[in-house]
Amino acid sequence: MDFLSLIITPAMLLGAWISGRALERRHLKNLLLLESGSRGILAVTIEELPKDWHVQSCELVMGNVVISQDYFKRFMASLKGVVGGNIGVFEPLLERARREALIRMKGVAHARGYDTIINVRLETAALASSRSDGKGTAGVEILAFGTAISLSEGTNRRTSLP
Amino acid sequence: MIISNTQEIPGKSIIQFFGVVTGSTVRAKHIGRDIMAGLKNVVGGELTQYTELLSEARGEAIRRMSHQAEEMGANAIVNVRFATSSVAQGAAELFAYGTAVTVE
């Protein structure tokens, strides 16, 4: 039996390493592109508005993403779990996911005609793995949400922030 | 129905409080989706099927919450929060709650 798994496991690790890296690079490239596109939307975590902002309408907007780590990095993380310390391979993944969620939230706001989002919150939730041994599908969901507002004409968003 | 996660509706004032309104939904993963996501799990990256599933489910939770607020006679929900919990293997609960109010 175990002759086969001796071949399959390294092959899967190698495959996951190569494709995981390629996908990560592509995603980072896309993120840069999308972020420059959504620069016109101002997203802030403050709730209290400056006095001279006159809000016309508001709406809750959200953006979410479920992301999972590739097999190779999960393997590396489990090794790191033995000796402890920073699990560096997970940090870029979560960072990418948060950026993606923020971009999606801004995209929703833009599509509905808003240009400012206040009280932005980011939430992280781990989805249960489908098998009790921890294998099987597992992912992390990042949710970004906030209140999109539209301001009356003539309000200067940038300079009047407190 | 105006929904917001701020304490007040910007540009309007609250004239009446109705109390907490909640909406929740528990979703299990679809088998076909789960197989695809399982494959995707090897190479990493976004699990698009789950992203859609969760955003649909969250939309449903919000609908239930606003339905409850409508029945109370409110016209807005303020301070909306979300919570996600894994209640069973392969199932997740999406929960939304907020305060139903009347604004003008």
C-alpha cells in the first residue's frame, strides 16, 4: 500500500507548491490592479461624521471571500506547529484575503452609486473542516462590511476628515 | 428598510426604538460544490463556491432580519452585526442582528 502513498504525497506537495505559488503571484498582480481602480472610494473605520458632511442616503455594503491554503503550505505550517513561532506562510494568505474583501465591498458600493464607506469592519471566521480528522476542505472567510453613504454636492471628503 | 452598521442613520434622527431583531440561517455545503472546493483546497486560493454560498446565506439572514423589523413597524435597522459559527461539520450558521428603529 504504502509504496503508492510514498509517491503520491511528494507529488502532491510538489504540484501544490508550484501551482500555489503561481496562483498567489497572479492574485497579487490582480489586487494591485483592482486597488488602483477603486481608489476613488473612500473607506474609513470612523463612525462619527464631520459636521459639514451632509448625507443623502446610506446602505449596508459587504464583500466576502473564502480562501484556503494550498497543500504544501499547510504541510509546512504543520511542521512549524511542532517547533512553534510565527507561521509565516499563513500571513500573506490572510492579507490577500482582506485586501480582496475590501475591494469587493468597495466594488459593491461603487456599483450602487456610493463613493464613501464609513464604519468599516473586518471579520474573520474559520469554516469547519468537512472531516473530523482535520483533513478535507477547510477555509477562512473574511467579511468586510460598512455603511456606504452618498454625500450632497459640494462636500469635500478628503480635507474635512477629522 | 434602511440598514446600517452605524449607531445612527447618517443624516436622519431616531424617533423610536423597537428592540433587537435577528435573522439567521444554517447552510450545509452542496455535495457538488464540496467536491470542487476539495480539489481547489489542494492548490489553494479562493473557494469561489463557498464565497457565493456564504454571501447568499448572509443575504437570506439579512432578509429575515428586515422582515422581522417590518412586522414591528420599524423603517430602519441600526448597528447591524454579523456572526458566523460552525455548528456542525460542513455546516455554518450565518447570523445577523441589529436594533430596529423608526427614523425620520
